[in-house]
Amino acid sequence: MSGGDDSASKQAQKNEQQRQQAIASGTAQVNQIFDDPNRTSQYQKLAGDTTAYYTNDLNQQKALTDRNLKFAQARNGQIGGSVQADQATKSGEDYLKGILEANRRGQAAGASLQASDETSRANLIASVQGGLDATTAASNAASALRSNLASSQSTSTANQLGDTFGDFANIYQQSKDAAALRAGQKYAYNTLYTPSFGYGAPAT
């Protein structure tokens, strides 16, 4: 009986050694794929592309804001005055905040992709420890990298930056309202007091 028990024990030890070797091999395969230096470049590229996307959005907003402010200042007779200078300063401060936000979102996108990769890595290593073979683990790791990248690229630019220059919207609208009011007053003046334009002339 002791000989049989000893044989079974040796077989169990051999099986465990093989299992540990398989786990080590599968884990090494997974880590090799996730630690590829090219992946680090993809983190950086996603961060840069995301920052560029939101910076472009910001630049479009600023161009529109600058154009609207110019019209508003012209309507209000503020070109060259202190109000124009103050508004230019405020616009510059808002733009800087927008640049910082665009960079923050870019860095967040890169970090989010890296976090997704680490989650996938941990799940695959757990699967290897549960019996997943090294070849399948390696294939699943490569698939996870592709899927994570595609998902991160989609979500990183899913939204707009937001209205960075919202404080100036009222200035522009108020200038339009004031111009409309002045035009209305002029029209009323002509209607009531300028018969030569065909208004208010005595009936014949």
C-alpha cells in the first residue's frame, strides 16, 4: 500500500509542477504582450490625439468669441478702450483654462486606457491560474489590447469641451439687443416726425 501511496504522491507532485509551469508560461505570455513598448506609445498617442481634439474645439470657440466680441465692441463704441482691454484679458484667461482642460482630458484618456489594460491583464492571469492555456491566453491578451484601444478612442472624444467662453455670450447678445433697440427708436422717430419719408403726411 505504501508503494501505491508513494506513486500517487509523486504523480500529484508532478501534476502540480506541470500546473505551476503552465501558469508561469501563460502569465509570462500575457505580461509580454501587455508590456510591449509599442503599447506605451499608444497611451501617449491617445493622450496627444485627445488633447488635440479638444484644443481644436477650443480654438473654434475662441475664434467665434473673438469675432462676436469685436462686433459687440464696435456696436458699443468700445474699440480701443479699457473695456476692450479687460475683455481681451478675460478671454485670454478663459482660453488658458480651456488649454489646461484639454490637456487634462488627454492625460485622462491615456490613463484610462492603461487602467483598462491592467484590468484585462489581471483577469487573464486569473484565467491562466484557473487552467487557461498559454496559447489561448496570449491570443486573448492581444484581442483585449485591440478592444481596449478601440473603446478608449471612441469614448475619449465622445463629448465636446463645453462652452469655455460662456461669460461672453451675454455681452454679445446685449449688444445685439441694444442695436435692435436703437434701430427701433430710429424707425419710430422717422415714422412720427419725418413726413418726407412717406410717413405722417396729411391725407389728400
